Amino acid sequence: MERQIQRVGMFFLLSFVVLSGAAGYWQAWRGPALAVAPGNPRVLEAERRAQRGPILDRAGRPLVQSEDGRRTTATPITAHVTGYFSYRYGRTGIERANNEVLSGREGVPPLARLLRDLSGAPRRGGTVQLTIDSQLQAVADRALGDVRGAVVVIDVRTGAVLVALSKPYFDTARVDELWPGLSQNEARPLYNRVSQGLYVPGSTFKLVTAAAALDTGLLRPSTQVSDPTGETVIDGFRITDAERPPRPTFDFAHALAWSSNVVFAQVGVQLGEERLRDYAGRFGMGRQIPFELETSPTSVSRTAPMSRILLASTAFGQGELLMSPLQMALVGAAIARDGDVPRPFVVQEVRRPSGAVLARTQPATLGRATTPGTAAQLREMMALAVEEGFGRAAAVPGVRVGGKTGTAQSVPGLPDHSWFVGIAPVERPRLAIVVLKEFSGWGAEEAAPVARQVLERALQAVP
Amino acid sequence: MGTLTPARPAAGAGGVAPRTRWVSSPEGGRAARPVWRWRELGLVLIVLVPLLSGTVLLSAVWGRSLADPRFWPLYGFSALLPLCHFVLLARRFRGSQVLLPLVGSLAGIGLLLITRLAPTLSARQLIWALSGCVVMLAVAVGPWETRLLERYKYTYAAAGIALVALTLVFGIDPNGSGMRLWLGTPALSFQPSEILKVLLVVFFAGYLVDKRELLKAKQLHWGPLRLPPLPYLAPLLAMWGLSLLLLIWQRDLGAALLFFGVFLIMLYVAVGRAWYVLAGVALFLAGGAICYLFFAHVRLRVELWLNPWVDPLGRSYQIAQALYAAGSGGLWGVGLGQGYPLYVPAVYTDFPFMALAEEGGLASALALLLLYALLVGCGLQIALRARLPFDRLLATGLTAVLGLQTLVIVGGNLKVIPLTGVTLPFVSYGGSSLLANFLIVGILLRLSHEEAARPLALPAASP
């Protein structure tokens, strides 16, 4: 009997060894994979438990915060800047660009991280403070009205983006429930019109053509040009002005103010493709703009070499041009700061969970587009356009505002897209602004008044 | 070894057995110096360390005061253990000093886990543990004799069969497990199979001691096989039938496996022929195969066992979640109170091992297995030290119940064998199971005490 009992003991011992092996298999060998397996609810729990950091506007007002593991939004108008954070649909905007800091995976000192992991305390994320002024953005939202479009305001001295409004917007906190409607809506609310929207720029592009013509010495602002009939023919194609200039001959500065397609078509042909492309590229077109948010690259023309008529239409803003409001704002900003293109940014500062500053964005330049002299001439020409030309609706009492309107063909049968790009004050510019209203008609009537309302407030807000 | 068979006074042979004086009348030795149990006291105090530090940990993680009512059951149990020690001391108990600390640590871990997993149930579990300890102490030091177990073996067998019959007819399913394995009212019910396992072991021990010589000696030669006389095969077949009945009618695979396995172990120890074990295993496998072929629920169990990832959100949700839990625990665990074991359905009855594996890691899982291995070792040691065959067989059988039940449930948890619904001894939530297991430990303590108290000079006459 003794030996049998001993063998029973051996059986149990072996069985416990087998069970220990099985425990080791599941916990040590398969453990790391099981811990992060998609079906393991702990993956989601860890994300939920983590206190994701807030996103603040430039004044420290919270735009997005975390409450009980959910994102809450103060306002939908900054949706495209903050972006959304969803377990199902991923991340966009700042939620994507600064995810590591917001989630607390980065920006935590090694010792604090070790203590946190040992104690099992939930991750706390850092803070991202934006350059966006949410009150100014709200002004822009009201001014733009209930249309699709975008408003960008840049502090030209730094490149800080003060307003980046894209409409229609949505509540990013409810993206999971709203998703079917958002993703299939033909108005494409998920997409950030400011940096991802690509539009024909219309007459606003004449600034680039003018910059090339002045900078290469082809023309001066005082050079006399003529456009007596409001139309011309190039290679059999008829080119017309939207509105015939009031005088048959005038100087080049008035050609911009009155937005003469006829003059700019001829200027484009004289400049030639190479110089036009060169200057567009100097302003940043054709490459990826370095920016925290998603951007789409703009382009001058896919066709190379361009035909004369394509070159002519490109010069006054049609052709195959694809322009984003952000890129257009950089054109304005470059003119405002003596030809130097600023690098745009929306993140002012990133802070650790403790509040200590982790990184502060330093202003930078993307390169030089024109000489300071050319930029000064362009500023005066933009001022003229607001004082005497189509940009009159953008005038702000007591401040010299420079600007250029644009009316761009959209879809056949629908109203045009309406553009305005402006700078203020002309003498010592602080701000560059771009307004884009989709399918709304004439730039002078639609976009320019919006710019005025925003500039009025922005000039007070940004000393 | 079957040769060591001490003579035992014939039951009811008129003369009082010499050892009964030692057992049931401890006052006889009161003049002697007290039997200190320093080892037991030391071990009990050591057991309290993890129990109370676990309580402190939970209070820290939950942010609740240590005086919170939900921790009271743990304090109650911490007082209960030393109390048990002093009762044994006062009753001049001379048996194993390791058994009480072992089951105390297991029941303590169980109570800690239940406090963590289902705080509302811990008070009930403490009451059951308290009742269990009373039963254990009454059996260990109360005025009775183990001979009574041997003498009335058929009564116990009848009682056991009556229990099974009652459950078959009147069984209820108070907690919606889909199996009618309980007797009583939904408010107060007990699981007869828990009592049945003790009754069956007592009966087997008595029966096999009676018949072992016959089972061993007479053999029918049938080709190369040596069969025992057919009437004596009856218990084997009857037990097989009972197991299959449990399996088919009650769908209680765990109990079937447990009863049959314990029976085989006892048969092997009594008769000493491995042949019986092999035949028994073959019978069980054959029965299992037949069930697999003819019963959908058995087939489902096996299929989910072979591939739990085939339907992890549906039928295999429980086992998949349990494996996620264990895997997430890794080597050292996520910390008590800091994991998500409650994703595993019925975790505190069916998967406490996996909850410990998640929060305490592989280290704790192996430690728990070690405790069970020590418990089995301790029980088998008591069996080896016992000199009477009935005592030996009884101790082996009772130990095998605890050991096999642990193997079956932990093996099921770790996907080594198909999952069954038996409880993890002393750890799972459940009153019937706790009571029955404390009863088993009480009998083991009694056996070790009787052995220690028996005069060494007892003649060991060989037949």
C-alpha cells in the first residue's frame, strides 16, 4: 500500500508540474501577445483609464478635455484643428499629431513613468496649447455664416495660426455615433478645408503672378498697361474680365485692383512657365507645407510644358491651379513680412502632465519668395485694391487693409467659390487673412465682408 | 505495501479498543505537560502576513479606509485562524501542524479574492468558512471515533445514492448555470455532490478494505488478461455507471471526472494493480467518446476546449476572457485590485485561479499551485503514517478528492482539459464546497491525531 500511495503522490506531483507549465505557457510565453490581443478588453480599459490631456486655445481656454475616459468638447468650431479621438475611427488633427504627449506615453520623465507603471496608476497625458484664438474663431464662424468654407488668420510676425475655421464642422466628441452621417455626407464635414481643401484660387492668384512680374523686373506698379475692351484672344481662346476696368489704360497697380484678366493673361505669357512656376514654388506651392495638421499639396499645373492659353489662364488664377486656404494665407503672410514665407503652426506649447513646459514652437521660415522691395510694392497694390478696387468691402475704419478678391469657377451650373486674401495693417502688417466661401458667388461681395468683420476683431485681439 | 497490516480490534468484539482512550478522552492525559504547537502557530502567523498586506493593498487601490465594512470579513478570518490553533491546543491535539496553516492560507486567499471580486459576497463566505472551521474542529477533536466511518459504510453509501436520486428528481438551478445540481430553495441551497464526494470516499475506503484481499487474490485467466472474479468488478462498473449518469443527466463533467478518478486512485491503492487504473481510464475514455458522439453539449465542451478562439465573443467567451486575464497578468501580475478579472463570467466561482493569475501574475499562480501540492503531500503523508488500512485508504481518498478537484478545475482554467464546473477547493466562492472541504481536512486532522496519539508499541502483527 505504501508504494501505491507514493505513486499517487508522484502522479499529483507530475500533474502539478504540468499545470505549472500550462500557467507558464499562458502567462509567460503567450502572455505578452494575449495582453495586447484585439479581443482583450483590457486594451480598451487602459486607454479609457488613461487621463488624456487637454487641448487649450492660446488664452488657455480648454477646447477638448477628458472626463471619465471620454473626450468632451467646448465648441465644435475648432473640430478640424483638434481633430477627433476615437477607438473605432482613429485620430486626426492635434489628437493625431500630438497623440504621444496627450496620451501620456511621452513627455513623462523616466522616473515618474517607472513609478506610474509600478503602482499601476493610470497614465495622465500632457497638455497641448494651441495658437488658435477660440473667440476670434467664433467671430469668423458667425461672419462666414451658414455656408461651406474656410477662414484662416495668421499672425505674420511668427506664423502662428490664430483662426483655422473649416465649415461644416461637427462635434468631435460624438464622432462614433455621428460617423455614418459624417463619412457619407457630400459636404465632406470630416475634411479640413483650411489645409486639405484644394480650390481654384481665381484672382487671388494674381498676387503670385504680380510678385513674379515685379520681382523679375518685368513690370513696375506704375507701368502703364491697357485693357480697353475687357477681353482678348490668345491662341483662339477668348479671355474676358469679370468686369471691364473703368479706364482703357491704367498702371499695373490698378490692373491688380480692378482684377484685369486681360492684363494678367498677357503678363503670364511674357513671364513664361518657368518663372511663374518658380515663384509659385517660392511661396510654397507644389510641396507639402510643414504643418501639424493634415495638408494636401497645392499645385500650379499637372500639364508640363503648359500651352500659352493654359499659362495665360494660370496667371489670372484659373487653369489647373489647386490652392488651399492655408497656402493662400502664406502668400499673404509672405507679402506682409517683406517676402519671407513663415512656417505656419497651431501648437504653441506642449506641457508635461506636471505643467512644466516640454516644448514651445519657435517661429521659423520656409524661405524667401520675393525681395522686401517687391513685397512693399505688393502691399501698396493690395491696399489700392481695397481702397479703389473690388476689395472695398474689406475696409476697416481707421486701419489700412490690403487685400485681393477672387472668384473661382466651381462646378458647372453652381455658383463660384468666393475668395479673399488680405493683410493688415498695411504699414506694419500683423495679420494675414484668407476667407473662402464655397458656391457663394463674387469674392468682392461674399468673402471680402467676412474678412472685414474678422479683421476688425482680430486687430483688437492681436496688438 | 500490503504487508503492513496491523491488527485491529474487531469492531464490536466486546472489549474497548485500547486506542479509543487516547482519542476521545483527552482528559486522561491532562496531568502531562501541554502539547505546544509552535510550528503551527508560527505558520498561522506567517499566513496572516499576505492576507493582511493584501487587505492594505486593496484599501489603497480602492481608496477606502481600512475600517471599511467590506474588509471586516478578512479581519474576522484573520482572527479565526489563530482561534482554530488555540482550540487544537486546548484539546491537546497532537496531529499535523501543517494542515491548518495550509488550508488557512488557501481559504484566506479565497476570501481575499472574493473580497476583491465580489465584496458583497465576502461576508457570506466568511460565515461559511466559520461553519467549516467549526465542522473541521469538531471532527478533528470531537468525542467520536473514525471506526464509526468504517462500520457504517453502507449507510453512507445509501445516503449518497439517496442524495443523487434526490438531486436527479428535485434538483434546482438557483444561479442560472443551466445545471440542476443543487438541493433546497433558491435562497438556501447546497450542492449534494460536495457532500457526496466525502460519503463516497468513506464508503470506498470501507468497502475496499473489506474486499481488497478478494479483489487481489482471485483472478480469472482469460487469454493474456487476468480478470478478477466478476462480482467484484461490480463496484468498478457501478462507479463507471454513476459517473456516466452524472455526465449525461446532470451534465456535470467535473463531478464525473472527480468521482471516477478518486475511485480509481483508491482502487489502485487498495488492490495495488495498475491494471485496474488502466482499465478504468479506458472505460472512462470510452464513455466520454460515446458521450461526445451522442450528446451535443459534451461535443460543444470539447470543441470549445480544442479551439476557444473560434467564437470568442459567443460560446467560448468565458474561456477566452479567462486566458486574456491570465495572459495580461504576465510574470508578476498587474497588482491586486488593478486588473479586470470581472470580464470573466462567474470568475469567483469558476475562475478564481485566473483572477489570481491576472492580478498576482505567474508568480502567484505558481505559489497557489505549490500550496495545493503541499496540501496533497501533507494528506498523503498522513496516509503513509497511518497504520490501519482503512485509515490509509481514507486519507488517500480524501486527499485525492482535494488534489483531483484542484487538477480538474485548474486544468480546465488553463485549457489543459475541457472546462468543468467544479470549485477550486477553499478558494472558490460557495458554501457547500467550503463546508465539505473543511470536513475533509477535519477527518485528515483526526487521522493524523489518532496516529500520533496511538502508543508506538502497538503490535504490528503480520498475518
